[in-house]
Amino acid sequence: MNDKKLGGRTYALSQPPVILSGGNAVGKKEGQGPLAGTFDHIDHDDTFGQDSWEKAESAMQRLALNNALGKAGLKAGELDLLFAGDLLNQCIGSSFAARDLGVPFLGLYGACSTMGEGLLLAAMALDGGFGRWAAAAASSHFCTAERQYRTPLEYGGQRAPTAQWTVTGAGAVVLAREGRGPRITHVTPGRIVDLKIRDTNNMGAAMAPAAYDTISAHLKDTGRAPADYDLIVTGDLGFLGHELLLELLRRDGSDLSSNSTDCGMLIFRREEQDVHCGGSGCGCCASVLTGHLLDGLARGTWSRILFCPTGALHSPTSAMQGESIPGICHAVAIETDRPDGR
Amino acid sequence: MNDKKLGGRTYALSQPPVILSGGNAVGKKEGQGPLAGTFDHIDHDDTFGQDSWEKAESAMQRLALNNALGKAGLKAGELDLLFAGDLLNQCIGSSFAARDLGVPFLGLYGACSTMGEGLLLAAMALDGGFGRWAAAAASSHFCTAERQYRTPLEYGGQRAPTAQWTVTGAGAVVLAREGRGPRITHVTPGRIVDLKIRDTNNMGAAMAPAAYDTISAHLKDTGRAPADYDLIVTGDLGFLGHELLLELLRRDGSDLSSNSTDCGMLIFRREEQDVHCGGSGCGCCASVLTGHLLDGLARGTWSRILFCPTGALHSPTSAMQGESIPGICHAVAIETDRPDGR
């Protein structure tokens, strides 16, 4: 078999897997934002009927996967592989969500890049001949993240202007080797990039160099120009991180100002919802992809997007030990043949 | 392309990737055990020259990868993909180990099954046409695990008889699409199995049902009998968990008593080293594979082994919230054509 590598670190899939469906579930605040109409389930109190925030996150991720499976007309047991991850210590959001499914499970940790990593690996598996149906899922929950990464919710900590708001949301995508829908045509796995940013209240700055590294590599490897994509959408750089990404690309003569955005900029109303630099968390780009982006591909708003989730691969322990924040970004090209996305 | 699935959830690789090399690094206690002669580096004080245990774990994992790369005659920059994981919150052991390598990085969380998950995904990627060289790495460190999962080291907590000792060790394997060496011929990704064990001091019991589930599936899917393998080796069930696995298989009429073992039973001298039920941690099976097992394959002691790392997908938070311990086990068949393993 020929290597599918185009050069650099981008691969062209030989029989691009199809995105059969996307499903999601989000919290109350996300349901009050501009993308409310694109979510399958908006919880009224963010508990998802559970008695702890961690159990709520698992219930939410399971709901997102069930929603995706329902739209694809599949049962969980028909999935050949499930790739999933989240931000919780030991990724319990995902493992408890998948505990009763009886599906081959590959746990991921890519921080907020997880949806990109999962899509990339699921697409590679199907294109490599490993199964017919695979799913990728990711989640984050404001209340689990705050108490794990920052302070107890009751503490009411003051937020820095550069901080982002962790999205309470989960998204799941069902991929198939055959079928109709947008296809994953290229994948560019990310390298770890660390420009020594140490401010854990400024993740956008820590992750922007990784996004720049992967997007640049993808464009170079594929020989594509930024304008070849209708939309280049990063994961959760937020307003500041996205501005830094544009600046880094501008230095190379690439102008993405007219056809790029960031999921963290889309999911909330910045001023009215008091989110400072925007949304973040694995669930941010997972819920925006499975709502707003897949809807736009189906509607013909875009026919070719580059989905680039970003992650910060640090921990409270590494930060307390004075370490900087390593970033990563995985890119996945999603394309439709026809404007209606079928 | 034809699906490589044999049925059930086992895949036969079409051009089985080659294990070019394995490298490892371990701590002082491991270097005093029966497998001492199979380790590339034994640290004299478990710090690996670093000023925190977490940094020590990252340094150890990087050392293991460098040792594997050196034996394969490759530079890190030649790797197309690196799959890595560990037990630390947010998997910082791996991300900080890979921070400066400039290699496409896929972070995994599979608890102590991580080496199996990484080998499985790396083999699938190469067999699918994604790159020429891929590596899988995993680590654990007694001192990072104790203070994260249990109590501060200084507390000197009493250990239960069913407890295992977290191995200070890391292992890395370099795989290639072409070359000489043992080959990964089949992979069986694991499902999550939870028989409601709640005792976090008895991980063997929590993980044994997952090992039973995956080994049974592998044998059924491939049509192989236990005796078709020279060795069926689980990850870190320890003495009690391995006994439970044998019992579960015996009920189905499968007798693995003569050709199975567990990495957690091999790495320490049970009585003299005061490890109760044996070794555990991602680094346990990673260092045993890259030392004892690959050595035995090269020497012709075995020509066909089934490597079955097991993981417990819980966290201190899930345990404190009264949850049971979900287990998982991934199986990877490794075979040599000739007794000398070339």
C-alpha cells in the first residue's frame, strides 16, 4: 500500500470517510447563546439529572453520542470503534459515559484538541480498513472544570480579562466508510509547540502558536491557499488567541481575516454573557462542530472547512511547578461535493 | 479496500507492522527485581536528575523513547506519529516528555492499558498507510502516583494485602511498515467492563473481567486456541487478578495456567520486595514488554505472544463519589517468523 502522506505531516485519505451525523448536548448558558438553535439538547440546570457535576458531564456526553447515533440510524453496538476524551483527571467524563455501551473504546487525552484528535484517528481507522462505523466524542463542563482547575464554584473567583469560559457541552460525530454526507479528506496531526507562555489565565496565547504551526503545515503540505477553504475554524483560541493566530499568519503573507473564526468566539455573546475572551473546553468545538458547522455544511453555507481544535497540554500541577503551557492543534479537512452537503 | 475485521472486534493487519525496537528506563526498586538485566537504564534515586517527581517521570519517558529510537537507528524527527500516555492528571508525563521533539503527537488515556492502546493504534496507522515509522510510549512513577491517587509519600500509608506497587518505569516501542523483527499481526481493542468492584485497593479484581472479555473475544474472533500462543501476558492484574482471570477462563473450558503470566507478577520479587499483589501502572507492562518480552521474542523463547495490557478507568473523584471501577483490556498479537526473532 502506498503511503497516504502528502509530505510534511498531512495525509490524504484514499476513501474519505463520511460524517454520517453529529449530535450534541449543552448547558443552560450555551443554550442562551447565539448558537442555541443548533443544539439537540439544552439542559435546564446543567445537572443532566445527576447528583454530581462529574456524573452530569458523563450523562451529557452519553446524550450527545446517543443523539448522533439516532440521527445516523445506528445502535451503539454497531460502532466498531469509539474515540473519546475530556478534561477531567483520568478522563472519567468519557469512560463513565461509555461504560455501559459495550463498544471498543479508545480513550484520548488531547485537552481541548480532543475532538480533532478523535476525528483524525477515527477517519484514519476507517480509511485503513478497520471497521465500518466509528465515533468520536468529547465533552467539558464548566462546573467540573472550575473546581478541578481553579477554585471551588462557591469561592466566586474573579476572572482575568484574558480568561475564557469553559463550555458545558458535548459533541459526538459518527463516521462511516460509506454513505452520504460531508467527508474527511485530509488530516494533519499536531506537534507540541511551547513558546513558554506561563499565564494559565491566557490559554489563547499559549495555544495560538500551535494553531499557526499546524495550519501552516497543512497549507504547505496540501499546496492549498487559505482561500481554498470557505472557513478555517480553530477550536477555542478565543478572541485574543485568534487575533494572535492571524498576526502570526500575516507575517508569512497569509491573510485569514476574511475566512477564519474560532469556536470560542461563536458560542457565546461576548459582552452580554460576560465570557471575557470567549468559550473554551473540549466541549466548545465539539458542540460547535456538531451544531453550527455541520448545519452550515448541510445547508451549503460552506463546502470546504478546515477544523482545527487546539489544546493546552498542561495541568494544575505542572503550572504550580513553574512549567510553561505546551499547546497542540490537530487539523481535519471536511468537504462536501455538493452545496446541499449530501 | 476490504475490511480487516475478522469478526467480533479483532482485526488482522494486512501488512503487519514490525517492532523495530523497544527502549525503557526504570527506577531503583525495579532495578533490584528479577528483570534488572532487561532494562536500558536504572536510575539510582528515581529522580532522573529532576527536581520534582512529575518532571522525573517525563524525563524517564523521554529516556525510554530515546533508547528505543537509538536501537532503531532513527531520530525523533523521523517519526511520523507518536502515541503516548500516562497516569498523571492531564497526562503531563507524556506531553512534557514529547514537548521538544517536534513529532506529531497523539495523547492517550487508557490508564494501565495505555501501552496496548498505543501499540494497537500505531500498528493500525502504519497498516492503514499513514506514515512509515510510529512509536508508542507509556510511563508511571511510584512517587507521582502515590501522591496523586493515595496519600503524600511522607504519610507512610499502610498498604492492603490486595494492593499493588506502582512501577517506576517507562517503555517505548518503535514500529515500522517495513523491516525485520517481530510483527503485530492482530489487534483486539477493548470494551469497558464494570462488574461493580469498588475497592480501589484491589485493582486486579476490577480489571480481570475486562481481560477475560478481550482475551475470550480475541480467541473466538481469530479461531485460535490458548495453546496457539506461547505466552498470553496481561498488563498488571497482579497475582490476585491473574488468578481471577484464570478462573473466569476455566469456566469456559479454557486453561491458560501453563502459558500465561502477568507483567505485574514478573517485575518484582513478591516477598522480598514487599509488593503484596505485584506491580502495576502504565510503566509496568511497558517496561516488561520492551525488556523481558521483546528479549524473549528475539531469543526465540517465544515466537507468538498475546500482549494484553489492562487498565482501570476510574479516578479518585469517581471513587469518592461512590462509583465502581470500570476496566478495559486491549490485546495485541506479536509474532516472529523465525526463532531468532529476525
